[in-house]
Amino acid sequence: MAKKKNFGVRANPVLLAPFDKKSGALQVIIETPKGSRNKYAFDESHGLFLLKRVLPAGMAFPYDFGFVPRTRAEDGDPLDVLVLMDEPAFVGCLLQCRIIGIIEGEQGKKKEQERNDRVVAIEMDNHSFADLEHVDDLGNQFVNELEAFFVNYHDLSGEKYRILGARGPKEAQRRIKEGMRTFQKKANGKGVFSRGVQPRMASASQSAVAARNMRAEL
């Protein structure tokens, strides 16, 4: 007799593995796609993606934004990721990416500043950014335009924002590991799940090889 499937339980993307077991690629859940005026975010209490904000006319998200599963950043949310790819993804889409760096930022009001860093990653199957290995390859204009967007974005809620700097893949990987440890500690404290084997993390060179292999299969 065939086993009945339980369609009443929603999958929780926060509990997915942060790295793909086979390729070692970073896994990213997209919340807000490139070109959208709508700001979406996954709400763990509801288990759904919620509309959080609508940007004014003439303003849209310049890149795909998402998060790394099973991580926690300094603000208590999953670690943010900015994904570069050929075409926009969609809300809730799972992407496999390679890491090229991290943009370090600071936001909030004068007396309540907090870090808001974003890993920068490239979707494995893309073409436009296939040759990039380090966030510095994007140039200063990329950082300047990103800062201009977030300055305007945070100004909508009366907050300040500034970019502190851009770091490479090694620092990004260190921060992801740190986020994974923070998530695990909180999860163990709440009894969410038992400690398991840490997923294998691909190096920058391994990610580049995996990306080339995926393109060769097309």
C-alpha cells in the first residue's frame, strides 16, 4: 500500500542545508527579486513569505536578495545575500551560488546602530558574471550604487545606512560559518533539531570549477 503524503505541513526554508551536499555550493532562498518594488520577507511564525513594504514609484531592488538557511546574523535574522544572475528569480526560489565576497554595512538611528552585512554571490548557472571571482572585480561603481540604493531605502523608515567596506570570499565564508554556529546554538537551546554533520563548504576555486561544469552540461 502506497504511503500517504502529508500535504498539510509546509516546508520551512530556514531549515534547509546552507550548502549543497554534492557541489558544496551556497544555497540561497530568494525573498525579493531584482526589479521588484515589493519587499518580501520570510516570516517564520507564519511559515510564509509576507509583503513587508512597497517602494515608491521609480525605485526598485537592483539585485536579487535572499538569505542563507540555518544561519543567524547579528540582527537575529538569517544572513542576507545579494545574488548576481542573468534574469530575476522569484520569491521562495532556491538558488545554488558561489561566493565572491561580502559587503559590510551599518544601519539604524544614531544611538541604535547595528551591522547589516550582505554576502555577495553569483548564481552557478549564470553567464553574465561567470568570470568574476572576487567582489573587487565588480569595481567601485558597484559599491557606490549599492550604497546609494540602501541609503534611500533606509531613509524611507528614518534610518541611516553606510557601507563600511567590501571583503573577499574568505571573509564571507568565515561569516557564514559564524552564522551557522549562532543558528545551531539557538536551535539547540529551543530543541529545534539535534546537532548534525556540518555541510561541506566549497572553496572559491571549487565553486568556479562547479560553475564551469554546469555550463558545459547545457
